[in-house]
Amino acid sequence: MSNHLFDAFRSRMPAPARLLMETDDGRSITYGDMLARSAQLAHALLQLDVEPGDRVAVQVEKSPEAVMLYLACLRAGAVFLPLNTAYTLAELEYFFGDAEPRLVVCDPARAADIGALAEKTGAVTVTLGGDG
């Protein structure tokens, strides 16, 4: 799947073997790891019927996996809608009603509450924890 914005981002990346980041827990992630994982996540988005232009609302903690999900949205042509993890359920209900996301991605611990809200707008809810 080709996307002009992702292609522009990719064209400026160093070699795939080069280190992108080291996490606090000692994981080393290369540019190649990031490309592979974002491709997997983009494929998962397509399997969940996310189409170019669809919004993907995301309320997860900051993590390498969250960055890879952002890149996956770029690859799939979806609109990444980041939502602050401090938002209340009432605030999330407003955002879901206004943005009408196709998909909501949240922390596993909040899946039941957020899923019930997302369902009101017809969105599917999936989880993304710190381990992907």
C-alpha cells in the first residue's frame, strides 16, 4: 500500500539496521523494526475495514507501539486522531460523536468503558498495550 505522506517520511529514513530508539526497559528498536511493525499494523487496520480517509481514534499511553500505530495509519491512508489519556468518558463521547471514527484504539484496561462509548457511533474498538 502506497501513501505519499508515508513515502516522503520513508525517503528520509536512514538504513533499516540503524537504531531508532532504546526504550526504558532496554528494548532496541531499529528503523527496520519500525517499518516492519508499522506494515503489520497497517495490514491489521485494513483487516478491520479501515479505508483511506477513515478516522482512527487513539487513546493510549506514549510508547514505541503508539508511534508505529501512527505510521500504520499513514500507510493505510487513515486519519490518526490522538486523544489525551486524561480525557473523561464524557469528553471521549463528545470526540467520538464529532469525529465519527471507524476504529477506536485504547489501552486494554479501559476497553470495556471506551468500547461501550465507541459502539454508540458504530466504531469498532481494539486495544494496544505497551507491548503492542
